[in-house]
Amino acid sequence: MSRPQYAILRFAKYKGPEIGNIEAHNERTKEKYASNPDVDISRSKYNFHLIEPEQKYRAEAERQIKEAGCRTRSDSVRVVEALVTATPEFFRGKKKSEIRAYFQEALAFIQQNQAPKTIISAVVHMDEKTPHMHLSFVPLTADGRLSAKEIVGNKKKLTQWQDKFWEHMVRKYPDLERGESASQTGRDHIPPRVFKEMTRLTKQKAKLEELLAGIGAFNAKSRATEIAALLDKYIPAVEQMHTTMKKYQVAFTATNAENKKLKQENAQLEQSLDKATRESTLKQLADAKLRRDYADAVAVLERIPQEVLDVYARGDHGREERPIEEG
């Protein structure tokens, strides 16, 4: 199965002396990076700026704060740093120009949500394990107050940033999933990866049905071994799909009683109609197909003869023992 690709956005707040330390790291002004063995200095030449700092971070922050007429205390947050990246799978095989385009898109997002003039520096590091951008800005609000608390100060604010960041990035990069913890409100977007996995599962289901259809008195034993071997891949794939669909809150049913299933699907349809104002018809159709395909994938398991399940459970068909899951 393809691994999920997450869009990642994190924030850190800096008050005073530590601003010089993050600048030294971001701008690569240190001679050595003993504290960070991930930095490969031979690759530092590939790092690049999307926004060049005009002067030292602290000096620039103090200039902006003074210009805005803000009073500060020694413990006031003067610089907020946004770290932007994605999981390594996302960057695999991408050219430098494609990587640059990703960070340019992320910068555009931040500039839509934080005054561009407050951004001190945006630098992309290519000399560590995964490409990432350090974007430093002065936490000045739209009405000119210095308030990191108002911009990134609590869990609700951070969740809003995460949701908006993912919604922005996914338009250009549809395979991306929302980083950090999953939003509690559910997701309107199911990544293409999930549909691809369901297509693979449906192909496996067709193969399983073919084997089940051809089972008879003469070939029962050899066919049972073949089916059991296929179940080694099929059952974990069904379980994985169950987890994935729960994660994306795609409602589905997998029950023996067909009428119960229909009732549930009708209730589901009614709920979908309530949501119709904010969900496209295409999305509803895609979700419904995903539910049906999953229900079909589970239904096949209910048709497997007991003797085949016995072979599978015994684990004597050329694989390590793995007991069949109950239910």
C-alpha cells in the first residue's frame, strides 16, 4: 500500500536571546553543527531563500515593533517561526523546481494569513533529511498589536491554521493529507490514494471470487491452499481499508442482514442530503461507491467455505502462522 503523504505546518515562539540561535541555524552562519548531526554541510549550497532577511532577525523584529508603536516586556514574543514541510514520501523523486514550487505555495498561504511585511526570512533547507522551510515573522496583528497569543496562541488557533493550510495546499497537491492530529470535525476530502487502494482491493476480490467459483471436489485441497495464501494479503488489506474509512468518516455497513444494510444506507443518504449544501454531488457519489466497494469486499469473506478457513487458520500453506481474526 502507498504510504500517506502529510502536509506539515508547526509554530515556535521566541522571546529574546534565542532569536540569535535560530537565526544562526536557519541562515547557516555557524561553522559546525555538532548539535545537529542531520545537517550535511556539503549539501548546504542547495539551500535557498524565498525571502532574504534584510538584517539580523532581532534587529528587524525590534524595528517593526517600534514602527508599530508597540510596548514590549522582556518576555514578549518577538519572533514566531513557522516550520513547513511534508512527509519524506511527498518529496521522493521530485526535482528541485518542484520542491521550490511546494514551498512557494506554502509561502503564499502564510502571506494570505499574516501580513507579508512582517515576514523577516523564508529559507528552505535541502541539507537535512527532508526538505523544509523555516519562515520567521514578527507576530503583529492586522491592527498593529504585538500578540503571538492572538495569532498562534492556543489549540483552537493552531487547529484553524492546520485546517486552512491543508485546504490551501490540497488544491495543488491532491494526494496530501492534513498533518498533525486529524481534525475532529471530519474531512471533506478523501485523498486519491484511498481510491487507488480500494481499486487494488477490488482486483484482489475479483481474484478471490474466481478461485471460489472454481472450487470443486477434485481440486478442493489445492484450491484451498491457493485461497488461503491470497487471504494472507486480502484480510489485512480489508482491515486496513476499514481503519482508513473510519479515519475519513466515510460511513459504511458490513452486515449479513441485507435489509439492515439498506436501512442504514438510506439513513446515510438522508444525512448526505442534509449536507448537500456543502458537499458536491460528485463527492457524495464517490463516497457511496467507496462504501459499496468496501461492503462487497467484506461480503466475499462471508462466502468462503469452512474447509478453506480451516487451512488458513492452521497456517500450513507456506507462510508464518497467523490466526484468523474473530469477526
